[in-house]
Amino acid sequence: MKALIQRVKESSVSVEGSVISRIGPGLLVLLGVAQADEASDAAFLAEKTANLRIFEDSNHKMNRSLKDTGHAMLVVSQFTLLGDCRKGRRPSFVNAAGPEKAENLYEYFVQKAKEMGIEVETGRFRAMMEVSLINDGPVTLILESPSTQNG
């Protein structure tokens, strides 16, 4: 499982011209699910994301987490994170999980984040979405679950 995380001042998702989710300060999480991923991967990434110290403290050091700040998380499914571009000119998505498995693990990630007390907004699974953001910093990181790092 891969997550592209962006620290944002604000972010929103629109579907068919209507805003369906919006957050103020927090994290935009683009989440990709691989075929080999399990619930433990989603739980690992949710915990890592919620506790990642990438918000500034009073000394302007990245020393505070989403949980410390009380900021929100906007989670958007993004199977293209699993695209393999090493060969040819067209990405291969053979390692991406199928829609049913991906949606279940996406929802499980969201559930685990909410269980940690994080305010979570979401995109719409399998919809064509427009994602807007104001990146804060900019700060953008890629997180991978252990199974993705080893596979």
C-alpha cells in the first residue's frame, strides 16, 4: 500500500462539478492499494500517517503530528500510485488491487484513522474526481506499508 501525503492549508474534492469533501489545515492522502495488501497494511499506514511529525511546533521544527494538531485528513483513492513505469511508455497497473479489494482496504484505512480520533473526509471511490489543494511548505512525502517495501 502506498500513500502520497501532502501537508495542506486546505483541500477539497469535487465530483461532477460539486464539492463533496473539504478540509482546512491537515493532510491530503492519496492512497493506492496493491494486490498483496492486507488489513494490516491499511492499519500500519493509518497509524503512521496520523502520527507522522510533519507539522511545525513553536520553534518552527517539524515536530507535531496530525493527532497533536487536531487537523483533518482528506483521503482519496488513487490506484495510479501503483503504476509501474519502468518499461515502455504506458504504466502497468498489474500490481494494483482489483476494485472490490481496493475499496475494502481504502475504507478500512479511513476507519482506522477515525478510530484514532482523526477527522476524516473522503473522495468517492471509482469516481472521476477533481482534487484541489494548497500545499503547505510544500511538504509532500510517500509512505509505503512494509509489504510494499519488501515486494
